[in-house]
Amino acid sequence: MIESIAQRVAKITSQQQSLGFKVLSLVGGGILFVVLIPFLLGIIGRSAAGTLLPREGFAIRYSVGIPAIAVGLGILIWAVKAFWSLGAGTPVPVAAPQRLVTKGPYRYCRNPIQLGAMILYFGMGTVADSTIIGVIMFGFALILGTVYHRHIEEKELQLRFGAEYEEYRRATPFLLPRFGRHQSKERPNNGVEPTR
């Protein structure tokens, strides 16, 4: 079943889209991942934590949450920019990059968008409610993102890019960035390869 889902996703992500469609998908994806999903995760987090949850003061919540929001947004913007400029696409599967992107934040980990979203959601939950809600939102994003990436996206990328993706997957960590020594061998197309 997962194999057939990955094949359907690969079929969708292989299609080239117009500039207008890419822009619309980027706006829609931004609204979904930066507004709607955090809102829903906050509601779920509040329900899971209960009503007797202690809430830190304004100064603590903001001194922890605002930097997390800034870091998370920074990683997301960097990753989306790499998809757009190097991969000729967006993070949204219906307008996915047509080349495997291994530069920018993708040099350090394979899923910087998930990493940025997790940090962003932690910051948003902390600012809006408490660090406990931030941690719950971070945890939900970790679990849901990891399940999707491991079971659908990795198979889809293997179908689309074959050995090229396998080499990248073996050399680059899944989520936790590895800094310092890099696997950046010069690739025939300047390090830009078909990916999502």
C-alpha cells in the first residue's frame, strides 16, 4: 500500500508546473504549514496537556519562543529558497523541485523543512501558551513529519532519482544536521540534482 502511495506521489511530483502554479502552491503551502497546522497542533496540545497546565510568565515565554520562531522561520525560508532556485520547484508536492537539491540547508540534513517547522511550532506554542504546549507541538511535528518522510517521501525520491538519491541519502543525515566535515563531492551539475 505504501509503495503504491509513493508511486502516485512520484507521478505527481515529476510533473513540471508553470511559474504561476508554483507561486500559488507556495502561498497555499505557507498558509497550511505556518498558520493552519500550528493552530491545529496548538488545539491538540492544549487538549492533551489539560486545563490545569502551568503557564509561564510573558517574559519567559517570549524569551524562549521568539528566538525559536526566528530560527525556525530562517531554516524554512532558506530551504524553500533552495528548492525554488536550485530545484526549480517548491516544497508542495504538486509543484515539487525537478532536480535533487543537495546544497544550502540540504547539505547538512535531508529534511531541513521538517526541522525548521518543528522549531517554529515549538516557538509558536511557547509564545501562544507555554513551553509545554511548544514541546507537544514539536513532538507532533517530529512524529508526523518523520512518518511521512520515511514511508512516503523517501520511496518517492528513490523512484524519481534512483542511485543519485541513494548516494545522497547515505551521505546526509535524516534530520539532525551534521556540520563540519561535509560530503560535498562535486557533482556533474554543480551539486544540483533532481529532488524534493
